[in-house]
Amino acid sequence: MLASSDSGLCGSYEDLHCGQVSEALVDFTGGVTMTINLAEAPGNLCDLLAQATYSRTLICCQTRSGVKVLENGLVDGHAYTLTGLRKVTCRYGPEYLVKLRNPWGKVEWKGDWSDSSSTWELLSPKEKILLLRKDNDGEFWMTLQDFKAHFRHLVICKLTPGLLSQEVGKKWTYTVREGRWEKGRTAGGRMKAWGGTFWKNPQFLLSVWRPEEGRRSLSACNVLVSLLQKPRHRHRAWKPHLAIGFYVFWMSKDYDDRKTLPPAFFQRSAPLSKPAVFLKEKEVSQELWLQPGTYLIVPCLSETHQEAEFVLRVFSRKHVFYEIGSNSSVVFVKEIEDQNEGQNEFFTKIFEKYPEINAVQLQNILNHMHWSSLGSTQPFFSLEACQAILAMLDLNASGTVSIQEFRDLWKQLMRYQEVFHKQDKDGSGYLNWAQLRAAMREAGIVLSDDVCQLMLIRYGGPSLRMDFVSFVHLMLRAESMEEVFQNLTQDGKGIYLEKPEWLMLILYS
């Protein structure tokens, strides 16, 4: 079934013979691949493999070209899966072993540490029992040195972008943009010393920052950039891949995102990152550490006047990414907590213009949104209401909220909208006492009947009914105060505040 699907994707069974492991992993998983030439393997190869195997990442490798079974049991021109890494203690010292699997389910390595090798006697009986399985199942062990000597490429497919950055449990986002290189228009080719037509290539702006610390943080941000070229023909062998790459430039703030940058910019600006070599691969990617700020990414072909379509993906903890001169004001940002997380829409052009949003800007944004669940009773956020909302979110007392803080607010507003709509059964646009109590309970805030009645008097109208804007204000305040209590209490029962701290909480929240 897999072979049938693969041949359908590549055009024919014949095309499968000229494919690469990295291409198959991208096609079937949508992940980002990192290919390592084992003849030039980095010094920290063991660390990379340890992190990848621990995270259960897909790891494959390829032997050197050929189509025959060698005397040592390996198959030339064949793909294997790397399934494990183990550091063992021999009588002569430590040894790193890698565990490989032949997808045929048979035909195994016959050298040192193979199933029948005498080198297993160098281990303690316990280690030997744990590791050695004498089955002709295509799975075997070999030393890291033999692995690097007999295999050509190692391919790690990162399904979660933060895999190799040690940021375990962190949320990542990625943005996908599509484009094309057209002859005479956007096929500018590589960057040349004398200028040339490089500036004609598609140009993309990327703003990155640390989400937990806001835009003011100066610590470097981990960013993964992936450039894929789409197949130029149904049969891959008929039109092979073109040589592709991308450049990254630092951007100052004095630019107009409605116009592509002119030749003069590239004549005076040196790229922060550029291709060491242009590769004829389906995908090229690079993991970067960038200071918070704005950058320019220019994907290009090695030669001018060639045509192809591409997909440009950016992965980071937090970013805004869009094409310069594009009329679209919305991009899709996908938040990665696990493989089943859905999609969220963010209005990134607005965010880029207002990296720090004040009360007037917040009012303008909220009153121009369509609240789909509220039907014809669209809410109106007054300036006073927006000032109150901003005060509860303004953690650094700057009078503004950052893009990240607005993002968190937007998620809360979507949740409040659903809860409000569910309890407003008659579609009046208001909640009475019973509906308010049920709505707050569903949103996770449990109040006694007396306190709920007081909240209706405090935040509701003269008729003791509460509209959506007042409900938002109440919920934000309740959740904010609950979080403050949890952060300050030592035993979960009470807190002690000095007078200035108490006044700060009461007056500016």
C-alpha cells in the first residue's frame, strides 16, 4: 500500500528509483529534514542522535550508490532506519553503537556487533542480554565509526521544530507562504558582487521575538527556515530539481512593507546567512539564532531565468511573517503543542504596524472584528472599556500591550464569546443572574450566589443584565485576580500584601 501511494505521488514506480530519503520523509510527514553528510559529520553527531532518538524522531540513512548486497551484509544504494543509540562499556573502554533496520525485514550487517559477532563477549552479561537479539529480522547493531564509514547520508526529520534546541515543552508556531520564480519577473538568481537581478526575487519580512519576555528581550531566538520547491513535472525524473537556496538580511525600521526593496539595499547590505552551496534538492533548511527584530528572507534559484514554484516555511517560538508588497493582510499561523492542534488566524499586518497596542488602537481593532457567535448583536467596546482591559494585561505598566499579550487576549475573547453565546439562549445580547452564574462556571470561575449577584450589580446595567463587553471585563478581572492570588499565596489559603501593593492591584487592574 505504501509503494502504491509513493508511486502515485512521484508519478510512477520507475521514478521511485531516483528518489531521496529526505524527499519521502517530507512528502509523507510534512516535517523539516536535516541532512548530514557522514563523511563530514559534525563533532557533536552523538549528541544530535541522542536527542533525536530520545524524542522518537524519524531518522533514516542511505548507503553509497549501487544495487547489490555487499559481503558485509549491507545493501548498496539502500535506505535504512536508525532506531537506537547506545553507549556501552567494553573491556577496552566505552563504545557508541547505533541500531539500524533494513526495511526488507532481512539481510543484516555481518561485521562487528552483528548478531553473530564475537564482540558481544566484550560486554557484561547484563548489557548483552538487554541489547542482543539473534533474529533475522533486518535489525542490527554496529559501531558509530562503521556507520560513518559505510553510510553516505543521515537524514533527521523534525516533526516538532524545537527538537534539537533543548526547548522541551515549549510552544512553537509556523507560517507557510507560497510563491514562484517567473522568468523576466521574479527569477532573479543568486546574489552577485556587482548587483545583478537578485533584488527581483520574492522578498519576505520576518519579525521574531521571545514570547515569554515580549519584544524588549535581547536574547537570541531560535528560528528554523525551510524552502521547498514544488515538482516541475508529474514525473520527477523528467524534470529534476533546480538548485535552490535563501538569504537572510537584518532590517532596520525605516522601510515600507508595501514595496519591494530596491537594488541599492542589497548593494550596501551583507547577508547574515547565505547558502554555502546551492543544492538540487526538494528542500533546503537552516536553523538560525536571531536577535529579536525584523529580517528579510529572499528565496532564490542559483541561476536567473529559471522557473519554479516554492513553499517557504518559518518555525519559531513567536514571529510575524509575510511577503513584501502582498495585498493579503492575513496569514495562517499554526501553533504546535502536539500533532492534533488546530489552526488560528491572526491579522499580522495590523500587528506589525502596532507592535505595542495602546487603548485607542485596541478599541479600533476590537470594534472592527466580526463576532460570529454573537449574531446581529455585535458589541461596541468603549474607550473606557479598552482602557480597563489594557490595565489588566499591561504587566510592565507601559500603557500598551505587546503582540503576544494581544494574542493571549484574543484567545480569551474567543472563549468568552462561545460561553456567552451558549448561555444567551434567547439571543437578547444579555445575561441574567442564572445565565451569568452558569457562564462563569463554564469558563472556570466558580462564585457563590451572593458574590455572583454583587458582580451583576457592579458590572451589569440598571436592569441587572450584563452585555458581552461587561462580561469580558468581569471575566478578565476575575481570572487576573485568581492568578494573582495563586502567585502570592504560600499555602493556598491566604496572602499578605503591603498597602502599596494592595493599592496597585485594586486601582490598576
